[in-house]
Amino acid sequence: MTDNGDDLAPEETPGYKAPTMKKVDEIQQLDADDESLQKYKRTLLEGAGVVPRPEDPRNVIVSKLIIMVDGRPDVELDLEGDLKALKEKSILMKEGVSYKVKIAFFVQREIVSGLKYIQGVYRKGIRVDKDDCMVGSYGPKGSEQYWVNKSEEAPKGMIARGTYKMKSKFIDDDKNVHLEWEWQLKIVSNWDSVDSPDAE
């Protein structure tokens, strides 16, 4: 999947040129006499040859989005299920609380360079915020890997309450889009609204 230049296009750094990607076996042959580089490569390539999802041709598999709020149970969105269904269900959150977004993903077969998580926040069809976060470069590994965003504060105040559409994208240096999805965040006045049996 490639980026089509939409509203969530990654921010460009002037003068930055993405490195030419090399295969895992090429990287293993490089700089054999540089001990510090060898140590870095061992860490980056510790899972080389391990393919956790051999039936899946993708190199990067984005599996979950997790919303973390201190003192509350984590809320997980399954990104390997029906993505259309995510657009209809709101995550309820008390206004003004601090929260973090955590992404779980697999990298298999080859290193992925310059992963980014891009998130647009929309209200009544208008984009009100955008985050463009560097996730980093990851080597293949047999288990899930994780990235956690910095703390964000949920909007607060009577005018801020309501439903926000979130558009998310996981993209790399080569502008390969590994996953795009939409979800909703509904800001409410207190946790009682969230814990109510009638909460969404």
C-alpha cells in the first residue's frame, strides 16, 4: 500500500533523504570489524529468520491500538479484525484526563526503517489536531513489538464534550502505508458516564 497524498501525509524534514533499504543478509555482512556496530546489529537483527505469521506476506502487521489512562483498564482496539466496525464504536473518556496511545505490531522478514504514527483529530468534519510521531526503525522479531506515544490531554469543558473522529496511519520512510484506520473518541463529563451499563 502506498501513500496517496491525503490529509494525513507525513511531515517532510528539509534535506532528509530516506536511507536505501538493505536486506537483512546484506546488513549482516557489513562492518564485521566494528564491534559497536556489530552489537547494534545483533539487537536489531535478533529475530532475523523468525517469521511469526508465515501465512501473511506483509512485513509489518499492525495488530492493536491500546488507550492507556492511569487508574483505568486499558482499552484495546483489534486492528486485525473488522476495521469498518471500529468507525462506529466510540471509546468513552472523561474530559481533561491524560492518556497515551500504544501501538502493537509485528515486524517479520526484513527491517523497517523510519516508522511513523500519524493521527488526525476531526470534529464535525473539520480537522482540529494532527500528530506526526516518529516510531523508529525495527528489525524482525518473533513477538509483538510496542510503541507508546507521549501523554495527551483529553479536551475539557462543555464545548469540548462530544464525539471526535480519529484517523490513524502507520507509514514508513519509503511512504509504504502499513495500515490506515478510523476510530472515535467520545469525551464525557465524568467516569460515571463511561462506567454506566448504557455506555457505548
